[in-house]
Amino acid sequence: MQYLPGNDEAQEEADWVINRLVENDIKSLPLDFLEYHQATMSPYNGMRGEIVETEEYATAEECAARTLAKLVRMV
């Protein structure tokens, strides 16, 4: 999970989610992981877009970086 620049608090919370997964030796995410985090975001903080599955990118990190770069260009 990655956030646009300036959303340091949200990014820190996301990093803690990842840390907890690693500490609990989770090897794969629950099937509803993204849906849960999408649904629990406060509407006062914005919204998350639809969940899209793709094989366009080699890694999740590459996908996040390119997606965020596209959003930054749009702003």
C-alpha cells in the first residue's frame, strides 16, 4: 500500500499493516484484504478506486510506483 506524497500519516499506518503481516509470518494476503481496507477508509479522507487485477507489472511495488506517478501528473 502506497500513498501520494504528503500523506505521511496514512503511509505510516499502511507500513504498520505490512509490519504486522511480516511479524505474524503471513505468506499471502487474505482474499478480502483490499476490500476490507477499501471499505474501512473514512469518506472524510477521500476514497479508494476500484480494485483491478493486472499482469502488466512485474511486482506490486512497480505497479504502485507507476500508478502513483500517473496520479501525480494528473494533479
